[in-house]
Amino acid sequence: MDSFLVVFSSYISINPIDISVILAILLAVFLLSLSAFASASEIAFFSLSPTDIESLDPDKNTSDKLIQQFRDDSERTLATILITNNLVNVAIIMLCNYIFSSLFTFKEEWLQFLCVTILLTFCFYSLVRLFQRFIVEEIHWHSVEVVSKALFSSVSCFGLSKLYC
């Protein structure tokens, strides 16, 4: 095992962490939470019970009015949330690729391709999706009503729907 690590380490060198890598990590974490929020919004909007929908009062509450509008145009709302989530996920993968390429220098191109393809694309993206689903399930089971009535969620979807359509 030790000889494998010695041979493997002769193909890879580790670079020092600079400020751009730290900023990229922080931005990736922020985007990860934004992606989890988008996934939670999707579940919150489309898992409201008939009782929850009937309890909305669009005349008295601005967020209830926005929620009602989004429910009426559910295809556009879903498309907006999914497009946002996909764009954010692509940005996370691009940032992680930058982080990975900044931290490691490969002396062989095949090894770089193999590591980036396997580690970044499959393993890391799977972890991102797992983290998102965990956050979504926690938010969904504990506070669907709070998330669905959140003004921030409604205003965010409203702004994004204007951006995309």
C-alpha cells in the first residue's frame, strides 16, 4: 500500500491554498444552500394540502397572493425553480472544478481526466444532491407551511419568473 502511495504521489502535487480558492469554496457553499432552498421551494409549493390552499387569504396577505398566483401558473413556477436549480448546480460544479484544479497539479493528463471525471463529476455531484435532498426533507417534514408561506420564497420565485420568461 505504501509503495502505491509513493508512486501515486509522484504523479500529483498539492498546491498551496490561496485567497481565490477560499472565495470559491465560500461561494460554492453559498450556492449549495441556494440550491437547497430552490429544492425546498419546489417541494413546498407543490405539496400543499387542499386545506393549506384553502387557508390562503390573497386579499389580506401579499405572500398568500403571490403563492396563489404561482399555484395558478404551476408549470411556469416549476420551470423557473428547475431552471434556477440547474444553473446553480452547474455553477457549483464549475467552482469545484476550479478548486480542484487550483489545489492539485497532475503530471499526467490521463490521471487528471480520471480524477476530475470520477471525483468531481460523480462523487461530488452525488454528495451535493444527497445534501440537498437531506435539507429538503428536513425542511419539508418540519415546516412545509412556513417555507411555502415565506415571503422571501414568493418574491424570489416572482423575480426569477420575470427573469426567465
